[in-house]
Amino acid sequence: MISNIGHQATAQLYNHPQTSEFEKYQKNINKIKPAEGIKICLGANRPLLGHGGILLTPYCKRINGVNEVTNIDPSLAPEGKHLIMCHQTLRSNDIQTEIKFGLDDVKDIFQDQEYELLMVQTYHSDWPVNRAGTGPKPGNTTPIERLYIVGDGARGKGGIEVEGIAMGVNNTLSIIDQLTD
Ligand SMILES: Cc1cc2nc3c(=O)[nH]c(=O)nc-3n(C[C@H](O)[C@H](O)[C@H](O)COP(=O)(O)OP(=O)(O)OC[C@H]3O[C@@H](n4cnc5c(N)ncnc54)[C@H](O)[C@@H]3O)c2cc1C
């Protein structure tokens, strides 16, 4: 059985006797903290970045990076328009203040260029950016025989975002391969 909702949420779906192995597992997975963030989407009638890469913004208060996704896939906006996504980390529980910092950054980044604010989305709690942020790497196995965890709650070491998910899937396939050898 393979789950992609993370170790913690999966562990809530089954009962297990409190063996020392299971207690150790629970202690480990309790250390996992999600990566939380805010995304600010802008629309523009002409390109604001003009490339398909990521503009890194270390000088900003909150925004970490910006990309103009319509330079890769124009169908993500009405014809002739552009969609710009600004990504920021969530540094406190005061979401409205965090959003304000992000919107201040938007003004700093784009200055007098013309754009419209389309929406602000927040990702935290049960709907984070990644179920496991940087830090503990819980692996793909569980104390339950043949129950595996893949996805962004069990990414491979060093893997970022969906690359990390693919590393976890590869690792799980190797473990299953060894079982069937
Ligand atoms: C705003 C934002 C921007 C991102 N940008 C990038 C990016 O640029 N590049 C990148 O690589 N990654 C990015 N990510 C991260 C990436 O989207 C996620 O890491 C990835 O989609 C997670 O995939 P998953 O299969 O692990 O989990 P999910 O896709 O979340 O799948 C888990 C599924 O399980 C369902 N579920 C939950 N509980 C249960 C239950 N009890 N029973 C049955 N089903 C259940 C959920 O509804 C969900 O459909 C971004 C994420 C966000 C939020």
C-alpha cells in the first residue's frame, strides 16, 4: 500500500500497538514541519520579466522568487496577456501582515510597470506548499509491513519539490524490487 499524504496524516488512518519501534517512528515523524507559503498572482498586458526562468529576489522582505509562467505556456492567460507568480515564505502566523509585506515587495520589484493584482493564495496547515520542509528526512518506509509513503511528505535527501518526490518514488520502487527478488 502506498500513500502520498505524508507520514503523519497516514499514521492517523490506522491503529498500531505502542511498541518501542512505533514510538520511535512517531517521535521521528513529529519532527516533520511543513513548508508554508504565500503566492501572489499578477496579470499584465506585456511581459514583466520576459523569460522562462525564476527571478530570485534576496533583497525583498518576504518574496523569494518570481516567475512569468506564460513565457513557457501562453495558454495560462488570455491571449496576449501574462501571468506572473510571486512566491514567498510564511514567517509568522499573522497571515495578513505577511501578505502586506509581500505586496510591498511587489511594488518594489515592479516599480512603475503596469500590472493588476489577480489573487493572493496562502498555503499552510493541512494544505501546505510541501508536507515536509527542509530538515528531517523520514524516508519511505513505515513500521507497518508493505505500507510506504511517497510524495512531498517523504522526499528524497537533497531533492527539491517534485524532483524530491520522484527521488522518493524511485527509492520506494527499489525497496519493493528487493522484496520481490
Ligand atoms: C503554490 C504552490 C506552488 C508550488 N510550486 C511548485 C513548483 O514550482 N515546482 C514544484 O516542483 N513543486 C511546486 N509545488 C509543490 C508541489 O505542488 C507538491 O509538492 C506536489 O504537488 C505534491 O504532490 P503529492 O503527490 O505529494 O501530494 P498531492 O498532490 O497533494 O496529493 C495528495 C492527494 O491526497 C488527497 N488526500 C488527502 N488526504 C486524503 C485521505 N485521507 N484519503 C484520500 N486522499 C487524501 C489530497 O486531496 C490530494 O489530492 C508548489 C506547491 C504549491 C502549493
